[in-house]
Amino acid sequence: MIDLLVAGGGPAGLAAAIHAARAGMEAVVVEPREGPVDKACGEGIMPGGVRALRALGVDVPGASLRGIRYVQGDRCAEAAFRDATGLGVRRTALHAALRRCAAEAGVRVVPGRVAGVRQDAGHVTAGGLTARWLIAADGLHSPVRRALGLELPPGPRPARYGLRRHYRVRPWTDCVEVHWSRHGEAYVTPVGEDLVGVAVLGPGGGAGGYEERLAWFPGLAPLLRGPSASAVRGAGPLRRRAGRKVAGRVLLVGDAAGYVDALTGEGIALALATAGAAVRCLASGRPQDYEAQWSRLTRRHRLLTEGLLLARGHPRAAGLIVPAARRLPRLFAAAVHALQ
């Protein structure tokens, strides 16, 4: 019987499998997609995520990120990371590097899809395989989360979505730039010497396609004169909630464990952190500790993101976010440092 079955071969699932293999566990990843997998993602990895990749021995090319810059019209506020740098990296390059690392660690990746889950006191069966434990790392719309009855309503706030495209232009910044408008936000992330990714976040419904949403930021268009270098990819609704992170012999990690919003750009870092925590709890024979571990690892991110979304929901307060960050640079820097 397999020690650990992982549903989903994205960054969270592959990181969990690598941790498990290095802890002496036999790990198998079930993933329906072949090759490097692309996804609508801001592609900025915070310093904590960079440290987690290095600890795994994952070497991935990208653009060094010095900090975070908020932009609204002609006003901006900037905070550098403290004693560290982030990394802007194409999602496909990150996935390929993690797949190589997983293969070197002895992880098997098998084609398939996990939807239903059966478990008893000693094992869990999913995707035609049986294991002692299952880690669900199957993303924002996690079928495992739904199959276990852990899906909770997202709450009363309007649903938000993200759209991303790349442009073949030389980056003009070494920060992740967050451009604010009254409609939404645009994330600009350098990911190479002549490539930037632009992810636009905002409401769904009649808000229009990518070009219509990009028009919310008139100061950004002149900087994107190069040709588009990728198709538009979308994700959403972004907010997802799980009643529990541990259900019997199943642990939820990454986006499958719940997601607030992409507003603070912590998705990859949290995916890597929660994957490592879940495996450590299994290796120590205390899977029940993962609930508290997850809460501790994600608390700052959840509080800050919820606070920004609350302000975003009030038009008057939303217009004060960038001016406040500019007038209170120490407070803005403290918020950025809290997410490192």
C-alpha cells in the first residue's frame, strides 16, 4: 500500500510529494494534465516562497523582485522586502522545475483524476489507488473538498475573478506593481529580461474581457507596447472556504484548503508552506495537528487580505488605500514584511 497519495500535481501537490519522499514515504501524485501546466497566476513568489523552494533544492529561473509598489494614477507607495528578495517566474517554468525535483526524489506521477474518496480507519482509496494518507492539492475548485462535504458557501461579498496575459517588453520595475482603480487591481510582475505578466483582478459578470478590464488602468497601457506573449487565462471565483483541513485520512493543502483572494500575492508561498506542514504532521504521526498549523501559517495573510477586501468594498475607502500607504510608509512596510 502506498504511504501517501497526492491529488493534484501543481506546486502544492508536488512540494508535498517531495517532502514525503525525503521523509522516507512512498508518494504518488495523480494529475490529469501532461507537461508543464500553465495557470492564471500573478507569478510573483514572495521571499518565504523563495526560501521554501531553495529548501526543496528547486532551482528555477526568473526575475529578482525587490519589493511591492502600489500605484494609483500619479501616486505610488513602495516597500522593499527586508533582507530578502522575491522571484517573478513563469508558472510553466516553476512547474517544470518542481516536476524535475519530484522525479529526482523518486516520486511517481501517474495520469488520472481524483473525484470520489473512500476511506476507513486504516486507508483511503481514490483515483483507483489505495494509500495510508491522501493529500488533496487539487486547486481552487477542489473536487476532493466537495466530495468530502467540506465546501462552505463563499460568503456575501461579490465574487472576484482574475485574468492574466504576458507582454514581450523589458520590465520597467524590479517590484511587483499593484495598480489600483475604482474597479479592480492590475498586478505587474517581471518574469524575465523581456517579459512581464499582467494579472487583472475584479468583479465578474458584465465587467468585460481582458482588454476592457485593462482599460481600467490608463497609466498602464503605454508601458505595454510590446506584443502579447501568451493567451489570456482566467481563474475564479477566487474566494473558497473549507470547513476543515483534515477529514479522516485526508489533508487539504494549497488552494484546496481555502482561498481568500489574490490581492496580496501569497498563493505560491502558502501552497509550499502548507504542503510542508501537512507532511511533517503525517511523518510525526500527528495529522490532527495540521489544523492548527494551517491556521498559524495563513493567519497574517488572511487578516491582511480580508482587511484590504473590506476597504476595497467601500468606494471612498478604496480610494484611500494608496494615499494611506504613501503617507504611512512604515505601516505599509510593516504589512509587506509581515508577508515575507
